[in-house]
Amino acid sequence: MLGQTQAVGLNAFAARVVDVQASISSGLPGFSVTGNPDASVREARDRVRAAIRNSGLSFPELKVTVALSPADMPKVGSGFDLAMAVAILAATDQVASEMLASTVFLGELGLDGRLRPIRGVLPAVIAARQAGYRRAVVPIETIAEAALVEGMDVGGASDLGEVTRWLEGDHVLDTVHAAPVTQAPPVPDMADVVGQHEARHALEIAAAGAHHVLMTGPPGIGKTMLARRLPGILPPLGLEDSLEVTAIHSLVGELSPGRPLITEPPFVAPHHSSSTTALLGGGTGFARPGAVSKAHRGVLFLDECAEMGSHVLESLREPLEDGEVRVPRRDGVATYPARFQLILAANPCPCAPAHDVDCVCSAVIRRRYLGKLSGPLMDRVDIRVRMDPPGNTALMSGSGESSAEVRARVTAARAAAVERWSEFGWRTNAEVPGSALRQKFPLPPEVLRPIELFLRDGRVTARGADRALRLAWTLCDLRGAERPVEDDVAQALLYRDRGSSW
């Protein structure tokens, strides 16, 4: 007797449909699972047996073998429970098999037969659709997440009994879950920031071109306040980006049932004591996304970055350049998207007084403190801003521009960049390779004169020159012009060179 169903196995951000076959044969009673399972999959034997019996169904007192194919793919997690149980019931003719071939089953079973939510439902359902399946059964708590995938007939079940009655045609699975709708936490408004006009303008430029920023200044000056307001001036996520970002947060298990789709750029601010694994992803067994992937299409804010380990900061160099993070594992390489904006904030020295004249640190200590920000890392940071305390007049003045006003200019600048780079597949100026800027969109020699002077004096590297060109195009887009002029290039170099002695 043989029964077959389908589940979906996750390997980092990649998902693959897994065939679940159950064979019932004569011999000593037993239950074995094959197909490269991990500990949680092997433990499914006890969960599935108890769930079937406690749901009023019969578990065969024979030799039960469940095979998960392909066998060379590692099977991780408890999401195969429901598919294994249905395959056993199909092999013993306790459920109808007409719909099994076109349906994937996802979910963990409790001993009482209840269906419990699992991580990664959204990427799993997307993989099922790509493999040609058009029907999925998921835990009822994750129905809102699974229903985001167009072209899939998704049903939510509360327990194994509902699934068996649905297969027999005696029950209709739910398509909605009565979870209270939760609103996203409000993004602080840029109007709250008093003074700091230079830093505000720098963040506007960064938002328009997806550039990275370093802010330095004494504590309490507004570095964190400004960084937390950056998502409010970024354009909302498109549908494709929303699904990608939501899929990452689904793997982490951070989605709210009342707000399944993430539509605003995420803001991730790990503690300065975070490890490389917490930043890039990893862990034992299944490689989970790190902070850089959770900040995909959003903002990664590293406050007190000079307090972080130098090896942790250096690990950001490849994701900043490639837009993805690769975590080596025993069975391969786990790859996650990581196209984020990096915002660094640091005090100028360890003692960090309110005014520089009160600093007790020697010149050597000050250089060593910010020395963790290595040249190769800083070469990838396009904008550097030194923030000074605002005067009394600024503190007593009214509010500045709101985030909505700044976002309108940023959105217009990004639209101009999308129109210009669309045929090449780039969406922001920060993504454009330097070779394309030099060969396909060359600027006149008189416009490039500031870069030539900086290269001749050794004040900028070849990579830095390319990044300055990208920044110049962003300044051009904010002005509404068609091509950068010499002033744009000079200003871009000024933003990179400012504070080079830190």
C-alpha cells in the first residue's frame, strides 16, 4: 500500500517541492523516515502517530516507511508533518486521493491533531506555484500570509480532522483567519528634527540614490533620531519587493497575522555587541537570515559602530558590494538577498563629551577609536557627515520640512533613475556599475575634472571615483536635470572627502 503527497522544503531562501511517499508493508510494527531528515523531521514519527490516533483515525500496526524525495536534499523543520500524515492516511485508504496530486501540504502537527503554524509559509507557497501546483493547505494562522501568492487556491485548517474531511468533500477550508488587524508602527517624522540642515540634506540625497552614510558627532546630537526617520522619506515598496521582504521575515518568524504583507522599507538596528552570525545570518543546521537580510530594501542602522568588533564591520564589505549574503554550510551555500542602505553613527572619541574642547582623549586614541572603520569599508560609504550641536536659535525655532515633503522629492528622483536604467535592470544609482557610467553614460572631460584632480592627489580610489559618479547622478536627479555638471561631481567628492581625517 502506497500513498503520496507533496510538501515544500526550505534551504535558506531557496524552496523546493518535496515528494512525500508512505509505504505500508508487513513486518514488525515500526515507523521510519528516510530522505536526509534532521532531528525535528525524525521526531515527526511520534507527532504524526499521536495526531492520527487522537483525530479519531487509525494508525496501521504494520511497518510504516515514509520517504522524502529528493533524498540528497537536507530536510529541516517540522513543516512536513501534515504531508506525512496525509500520505499515511492515503496509503491506508482513509482519505480520498483525487486532489492529492495537485496539492501541497504544509504545517506542524500537535499530539492532539491540531495544525500549528510554521516559518517560511510564503516562500514555500511561492515555490509550489512555480513548480506548477495550484492548491495548498496551510495552518489557519498563516492563511493571510499564504493568500498573498496570486494564482494559488489556498485553504487554512485548524487540525488534521478538517483536512481529512476536506479531502472527502465534506468540509470547506477557511480562506481567512479572524486575526485582529494590526497597523505598522508609525515612522517618526522628519519635522521633529531641529536644525541639522546639512545632515537632513545628506539623508535626502542618500534616500534618492540608495547611498550609504556615516554620521559622526557628540552624543545626543540627533544621529539616531535622523536615522530612524530615513524609512519615512523612502518610497513605499512595490509589490515584488514587498513579497521578497515579507518572505525573508516569514523565514525569521516575525510576521504578524494581522499584517501579513510588509509594504514599507524595513528598519533594522542591531545592538553594537552583535556577532557576525547575527549580522550576516547562520546558526546551527538551517542557516537563518541575519540583520543585513532583514533590512533588504530598507535601512540597516549601526549605532555606536566604533564599538563593534572590526571583524564584524569588515564582514559587511561583500554584502554592500554584491547586494546579497552567502553563508557557507556543510551541504552548500545559503544565499539571501541583502540590498540595503547602511547608516553608520559614531562618536568622535571614546570619552564623547558634548563639546570637543572638553575631550580628554589623545590624538592616538581618537585615531584608534575610529580606526575600526577601515579604508575598504569606508570606500563603500558615499556620504560622510560631521554633525555639530545646533545653536540656541535652532532649538527654539519651529519644525522643519515634514517627511512627506522630502519623500515627494526622493520619489521623483528615484523615478528618474528607474527610467534611465530600466533597460539595464538597475533601479537605483547606487546599483549601477562604474564601467557602465564610464562607457555607456560618459561625462565630458570638463565635468570629470574634479575626479581627475582627486585621483592625481590620491584623495580617492578608483572605486571611490566610481561611487562619486553615482552620487553625482543622484544630485542631478534631485535637481531635475538630465546630466550631471561639474558642480554635482565636486559636491559628490566633497561628501566623500568630508571628515576623511576621522
